[in-house]
Amino acid sequence: MEYLKNAYFAWGCFWCLESIFEAQNGVKEAIVWYIWWTKETATYDMVSSWKTDHREGIKVIYDPEIISYETLVEIFWKQIDPTDEWWQFADRGLQYTTAIYYSDDVEKLIAITSKLELENSGKFEKEIATKILPFTTFFDAEEYHQNYYKTNSTRYKIYLKWSGREDYKHKTWGDYKVDKKEDLKNKLTPLQYKVTQEWGTEPAFDNEYWDVHDEWIYVDIVDWTPLFSSTDKYDSGTGWPSFTKPIDRKLIEEEDDYKLSSKRTEVKTSSSHLWHVFADGPKEKWWQRYCINSASLKFIPKDKLKGSKYEKYLKLFDG
């Protein structure tokens, strides 16, 4: 069984955190939260109105055999203005200030060493203001803040540009990117990469899930976005996994596709091409057929949902 660890950071608006870390090979999940010394429960209304001393931050759940804590810290530095003591870009207030929260002496040493290296690099004229602090108490942010870059992708992209964060990163670090295609190629099989990133198609009747009917939910192979449930899966006779509806329509995108002679509707996430939705499904299910490539999917069994971030989907199997 894989051995997972947690890393904790604060670097301004937490909407900007998940997409960066969840694109990394070895990161299983990123959760946005509020952190401070007290055990007082925090809410977005309280934090954003400066009624508490909490910071907005993120918990990164990762596999240290695939990605190191040092790499996560390096990624962190290249997303922020580490010289700004009171805010980040367009966001003002204590809740947007930056910090690395260490859980043990090893993480503390790595964080302090990386900060000293940054200070001695000559890259910044001002002092590095980011705090290195012991991990204390955190509270998960509200559900509507989780995966905001997926559920509100248009607003998220507008915010990124408007805030000045992306312009600063490009000016400071040039063309540095943490979600390099080469990393994705190492994470995926050639077929998975071709299907999800190059709009490829796998063979009918010769793919992993076309004839599977176990009690599962299916998630995006790249970023683990929940997509479909076996409760909505049916045999369409086409040789590909087919579903009457997604788990949550807000988590997928549908766009007109004119790559062939006729118009089709492409189904995708912010990370992957999935395939298409057609209007030839079961009549009692509003004719919808989500025809999906197996290579774009990963399954999570029903008995593994409890205690995971997907626990709320257990209700799909009731009755």
C-alpha cells in the first residue's frame, strides 16, 4: 500500500493552490483550508472580513516515493512573491500572507534551508518575508471552495489574469512551469497520454472498462476528478464504457467538436479529453450516452469510498 504524507502551505488566495499541486505526478489530492494557532472554527465570511487571524492555505497529500517534500517547497516558492509581508498580488490582508508549515524537524530543516538559498540567490532586492512556522490546527474550507479551478474554471482563469499573479510568475521565473508535459508522459501510459492529451481514441471492445459492471465510481486518470458512477453505466453495444449521466455536471465540460465532418459534443475536464456525449442513449434517461475512453478513467471501488474525499458518493449505491 502506498505511504502518503501531508504538506502544508499558505500563499495567498487558495483558489490558486489546487490546480498547481494536483497537476504534479505523485500528488493524490490538494485540499484548501484555514489555519492558525487556535481551535476556533473558521469560515470564509469570518476570515475574509478579518474577524480571525487565520490564513488561507492548502494541504497537499502526496506520495514521497514519487515526489519529494523538497520539490513541493520549490514549487511553492515559484508561485508567490516571497518579499510581500502583508498580501499577495491583488489580495490584501493577513489571510493572504504566505507561510510554510512544517510537521517535523526534517521538514523544518528543508524549509529553512530553501528560504536561505532563496535569500542568497540575489534574485530579490527585498528580504524574504514568508514565514516558516510549525503546523498547528487547520479547518477544511467550505465545499464550494474545493476544486474551484474545476467547478468555476472561467471565473478562475479571469481571476488569475486579473490578480497579476501569472504576469509576476512569468516575469520572475520566465517560462518555468510545474505541470510539464514530460512529467505527464512519465505518469501515464502511452495510450492514456494519447487519449487524454492528444484527443486519441482507443479500440472498441478492446479497452479496460467497456464490459465491467463492478460497483465503482470512475475518476479522471490525470487529476482524479470524480466523473461517473457504475450505477449509471449501461451496455450501449458500442464497445466503450457508456453512462447516462455524469456524477456532477459542474465537474465536466462539454464543447462543440468539428474535428470530423459532422458536429459532435466533446466531454472533457480541465486536465483530460474524455470523449463525447451523444443523443442516442436510453429513452428513459433523456437519450444521453456519455461514451468515454477507458484510458481516461481510473476506478475507485465502493468499499474504498468511506473515509475518502469521495465518501459523499456512497449514497449513489443506496437502494
